[in-house]
Amino acid sequence: MKARVFVTLKSGVLDPQGAAIGSALDGMGFDGVTGVRQGKVFEIEMADASRDEAAEQLDAMCKRLLANTVIEDYSVELD
């Protein structure tokens, strides 16, 4: 089973890296960009497991390692 985990900063948490990217895009002539937030994507391949077991394991992975749940949100997609 394949999964994608998306980790992003919670709204209200400052994102200096996103601001730097936004500034660079503006400097390159991309005028319509009004804001940028950066994040992380993890692609994880898992051994055969039920969808529910995989979702439970991925949730534990996020809480223990992949995301800092104090300042980051995460979402999971299972294929």
C-alpha cells in the first residue's frame, strides 16, 4: 500500500521560508502571488495491511516523528 503524508505549518505560525519563496517569486516577475506557505510531503510504501491498520500506523508515525504537532498539521492519503 502506498501513502502520502502532507505536513504543513498551522495557520498563524510564521513561515519565513514561505515568505522568502514568495519574495523570490515576486523578484522573478510572478506578480500574482499573494502568499506562499511551504510544507513537506512523505511518500511511504507499506507492507500489506488493511486500510484501517495502515491509517492507524500512519497516524502514529505522524504524531511521533513526521510532524511537530505543536506547530504543524498533517493529512494522509492512502492509495
